[in-house]
Amino acid sequence: MIARLKGVVESIDTDSAVIDVGGVGYLVSASARTLRDLAVGAGVTVLVETIVREDAIALYGFLDGGERDWFRILTTVQGVGARVALSILSTLSPDEIARAIVAQDRATLSRPAGVGPKLAARLATELKDRAASFGVPPVARGAAASPSPATASGSVNEDAVSALVNLGYKRVEAFGAVARATQQLGAEATFDAVVRAGLRELAR
């Protein structure tokens, strides 16, 4: 199995590149994000995921280990083949995928070509525990002693995300800001403090 290629970029197409390694050209499929960082004639080291099918051996290349890891994770979900996984990685960065899944932001997960509402829901449901392991803290349920009187039931974090969404921010952006704010303030932070800190994060 091929795990890594180190050579020179011979050509770049819309969804793949040819990497020359010692005179042998390897056709490597990749996300638009990866292909944008390649240059014909430049040296490159590409992490490779090799997929063996009945009729072919396909190579999928990544410049970033996080992108390769998410490719592997995404393809464990029913309905997500290699092409759809690359489409997702072309549209969303690994961090954006993780935040969207933890935030259960199905609208963001539906943005890539080939991902409809049902598949987005499956991604959000099946991968929510995996996403948290990529450095995106999950919403802390019951983190505070009691919710603000002005908010409905639920955790301070959840209420803060809802408040920011009501102010016009996208849910995935609001979730990321609240997660960072909670990390700074601690689990006992009040609703008002989390919202203010979240707004400061969004203004950066």
C-alpha cells in the first residue's frame, strides 16, 4: 500500500494531479483545497490514502494529516464515498467540518456538492463524538449551576449559541466563538459573560 509520495508535480487537473516520483507518474486525486497549494514543477510530499477496488487502485493525496484523517472518517459513513469525501474537504476545512458536526449545523454540512439534507443529518449524527476528538469541545450540558432567567432551559453554552444566532451570526461561527469563550472563562461562566466573550471572538 502506498502511504506517501515525494516527488515533483508534473501536472494538475480539476480534481487530481500527477506526481513524478523517480520517473514514474502517479495519478493522485485530491480536494480543491490541496490542489490549490500545488504548483507544476515544484517538489511536494503528499500523504496518500490507497483504496483498492475490483477494477482499479486509486490514490487520494493530502498535504495535511488532518485532512487525510477526516477523509478516512468521512468515508466510514454510509453514502460517503471517496468522491463525496473530497467534495466535502474541497468546501470545508477540517476545522469547519468538526465545528459543523459538533454544532449539529446541517446547513453547513449540506453545502458541498453531493451532500443532501439526509446525508448531512447522518454526518451530524454519526460523527458527533468523533468530531470532539479533533480539538473542538462539545457543548457542555449543565456546565453552569443554573441558566439565566432570560433564557430557556438548556446549558449556558447552548443558550449563548442561540443568542448569537439570533444576532445574525451563522450557527457554526457562533458555536466556535462560544466554545473558545468557554475555554477562556471556564465552565462556571455566566450566560452574559459567555455571550460578551463570544462577541469579542467573532469581532476578531
